[in-house]
Amino acid sequence: MRIIDPHVHVWKNDPAFPWAPETTTPPADDATPEMLLELMAANGVEKTVLVQYIGYRWDNRYTAHALKTYPDKFAAVCRVNPQDPAAPDHLSYWTEEHGFHGVRLSPGADASGDWFTGPLMDPLFSRAAGLQVPLLILTRPSRLLDLANRLDRHGDLDVVIDHMGDPSLGRPDEAEPLLALARYPRVYVKISHTWGISKQDYPWSDTHDLVKRVYQAFGGQRIMWATDWPVCLHRATYAQTLSVVRDMMTFFSLDDREWVLGKTALRLWTFK
């Protein structure tokens, strides 16, 4: 079974890769590719997708550095400023010049994320489709309704919903906008962050019914596990984020478990 982690972050306190001005309190501890590679080796994870850390905002150079240093281990997803009309060209630059494969957007669920409904999104969605790279969305359930409206115009784009949209467990209705996206055949879901929404300790059993609903709606070939290392570390070890899916979520068929743990990610990302 090939195990591919489609979502981690790397960063380093290094003047050569400065934090964005908005990052007034950067992480005290580093999360370097070398630290990640040790965890991957210890847990049988073959390849990993690096997702640009928000602390650098639109400066993707540190992730590009990691990708260039370890091209046989990593793929990468960039960020571009979604409120900049030049964002499509920035995406082309990071894709064509630095080998990124994908872009991540993080529209807030409140008014701060209303740019997601504005006129700059269609050109960016179209550019991602033209470059044949996936578009990752980090948001809350209410914003997924806006995504659905846009997907009606962008059926040729692969879209990945990060962390199931982080619905609240006490609000079963919050899962409905996510489940409704299953009607779009090129929408994928990361079943990560169970540790983040759970009110229990590992294996976060109160989240398993939600994951099962996502599985029933999307099928194994459109869902993926992910560690979200090192963000996960305040509630979960790297190993636990894998074992909860591999060993504890027994409702996956053997064939679908292979898709969830690796084959789905390999539909979206290629590695050297």
C-alpha cells in the first residue's frame, strides 16, 4: 500500500526566508523538511505534498526551496493573493517556473472572505484549470455554498476541500454543504482535522460518523487522509493522524483504504 500525505506545512526562522509583515508572532519552533522526512520514514509515508504556510503569505520561496532540495519526496501547493488582479499570472509563475502543482485559497466565513464571491475568482479558477493544477479551499461550511455556485461554471477544475470544511460536531447541518458538493465529480475532500473538531482524545471516535458520511457521499476515490503536520501537534502526533484512518476507521473497505491513504492523492499529484 502506497501512503501519500497530501497536506503538511514547512517553515524555518531564517532571514533568507522572511515572514510576511502580517506575521507578527511567527512560530517559535521550526518545522523543516528534514524533520518531516524523519517522520515520513518512521511511519512508512512515501511522498508528501507541501502546502504553503500562511505565515509567508504569497512568498512561496521557502516551500520552493524544499521542493527543489528534495524533488523525489515532495510536491507542493502555492498561495497567491486572491485580491490581486494579477493572481492568475502569479499562479502561472509559481507553477511553470518553480514546479508547484496547485494553489490554496482561504476565504473566511465572515465578511472578510467576501472576496471569494467577487469578480477576481473566475479568472483564477480558469487559470488553475488551464494549468491543470488543483485548487485547495480552506474555509468553513457556509462558504461552501458560494463554492458550489462557482463550480457550476468551472466543471473542468479539480477542487480539494481541506479538512472537510471543519464542521462543528454539534451542528449536523453544517456537514450538508460539504456533502452536497459530491455531485461535482472533480471535488475531493481531505478527511483530516478529526483531532481538531473532536471533543475526545485519540482516536477521536465522535468524528468517525462524520467521516463515514463523507465516505458514503464521495466514495474512497475522492477522499484523502492528511496529517496537517505540524499544526496537528497540539492535539495529535504525526503517527496518530495516520493510524486513526489506517487502523481505527474500520468502515473503509480494503480497496478504498488504499485510495484514501494514497491512490486518491496520486490522481491529483505526480512525483518524480
